[in-house]
Amino acid sequence: MGSDSETDKTAQKVREKKQMSALAPIAKPLAGKKLSKRTLKLVRRAAEQKCLKRGVKEVVKSIRRGNKGICVIAGNISPIDVITHVPILCEEANIPYVYVTSKEDLANAGATKRPTCCVLVLTKPVKGELGQEEQEKLKGDYDQVASDLSELANSMF
């Protein structure tokens, strides 16, 4: 007899396998489980503080205007042509970027109901100011994810 936790684990593995099979071939650097969890936590915190740009149009517009941050891109986008230009823009602007496995997880972390292709996490809000404590928390998470991303990028090349 299998317990509920065993069936949950097998369902989780099946879901992860489906997500991995739906990934685009250009989804590199892909965040592992730990980095993905940290990145989505950063996206959640940035959404609470209004330091987040959601969607391809907003992200591209922010990058072209010179805003700096971390770009998080979903790896299971279809058609892939929608986001193929975003990593190039990020590299030209020296903005670190990473792929996560699911657009649904990215949308949940970004506090939206619709699946989101990509988000740009800014260090400070475009309008207004953050309190000192919130700014320090966001900056700490941001620095940790940025250092992990630089390690991941260095291991790729």
C-alpha cells in the first residue's frame, strides 16, 4: 500500500519530467532547483515592493531605457520566437539573465494569474522609494541571486 506522500512524490516527479520535456532548446543557463527557488523568491519579493517589470514588452522597454536588474525568462515558451531576442538585449546591456522551467511558476511568483514569459527584477522601484528595511532585504536577495548567476554563467563558458 502506498501512502499519500509517496503518490505525491510520484506526481511531483511526473510533473517535473513534463516540464523538462517542454523546455526550449535555447533555455541556457537554466536554473537548478535551488537557484530556481531563490530566484522565484526574489521575484516574489520584488513584486511585493513594485520593483518588477512583467512581460516581453515591458522588459524590452526597460532594458532599452537603461534600467539594470536581473532578467528571469521562462523556458517553456511556445513559440520560442517570442523571447529569442531578450537574452541578446540582456547581454548587450550587461544584465544577468536566467531561465526557469515554468512560466506558470514565474507568474505565481510575480503575483499575476496569467503565465508570464519573462520578468525584470529592478533594484529599486521606478516610482517612489522603499523603506530602509525592505530595501536591505531586496538588495540582499538580489546580490545572492546575482552572485549565483555569475557562477552559473562562468561554469557554462
